[in-house]
Amino acid sequence: MTDQDFMALAYAQAQRAWNAGEVPVGAIIVKDGVVIAHGFNQPIGSHDPTAHAEVMALRAAAELLGNYRLPGCELFVTLEPCVMCAGAMMHARLARVVYGASDPKTGACGSVINLFQQEKLNHHTTVLAGVMADDCAHLLKNFFASRRLAASEKKKLTTVFIPDDGR
């Protein structure tokens, strides 16, 4: 399978997040060309600020392999990882991180900061950006557009017009 094939699987996880009412970010972990774990954003439903797609996938892979270190594993995620997720990936010793859309607000793989290029840190994962970037970005844009529309519709429904009958 190619990087695009694996990203398509991460994209499917992102769609699961959307269906659950979460920001649509999905991730998978691959070892030796085989998908061993997946995850999607779940912080809202689980009331857990660490339940990002990447962390969910890392937890599942670590459980499967019986080790918190994941050498030789690759993580594919639809959105550029944040600082928390990038730190977790470093601790897991991933071989490679591949992401789709850049995140200019919180991206820790080059958009805001690149943790993987900090020389003082002891692990340096290879990063590949932009696989299916347009598809991943459009999914996020469509999600937030639909939420804004739903909020606008809800506001219209709760606005009640009471005519002045002259009393």
C-alpha cells in the first residue's frame, strides 16, 4: 500500500469522528506495511482533552504490541499533530509521521513549531506533510461550516417574534 492508501484509511477514521460529533481527525498506525491500530478524535464525547486521534491510535498500538515504544511504526494522521501529540509520538519512538492538512494555529510539525527538528530532544522522527492535504482540509472546513450553519439555524428557531398588538 502507498502513503495515499494509508492516509485514505486515516481519512475514514476522521469521518467516524465527524459522525460522533467530534472534530474530524483520524489516525492509523502501520508496522511492516500492516495497519495495527487506528483512532479518531474523541475528546468531547470522552471528556478527555488527551483523546486526540493520534493518542487514541498510539494507545491501541501500544496495547497490541505490549510496549509503549513503537519502533518501526508509522503514524498517518489527517491533520498536522499538536504539541501534545508530537510529544507522545517522540516518546513512542515512531519511525515516521505522515500528515495531511497543515494546522497554522497549533501544528507542531512545522506550521507553528517543529518539535521533530529540535536538536536538544533525543528522538527525531521523520515527517512527511501534505498527503491528501486538500481532501483532509476540505473535510475540516466542511465540518466547521456545517456547525456554523447548524448554530445559525438554531438561533433562528429560538428567535421568537411577538407582534405588538397595541395593548
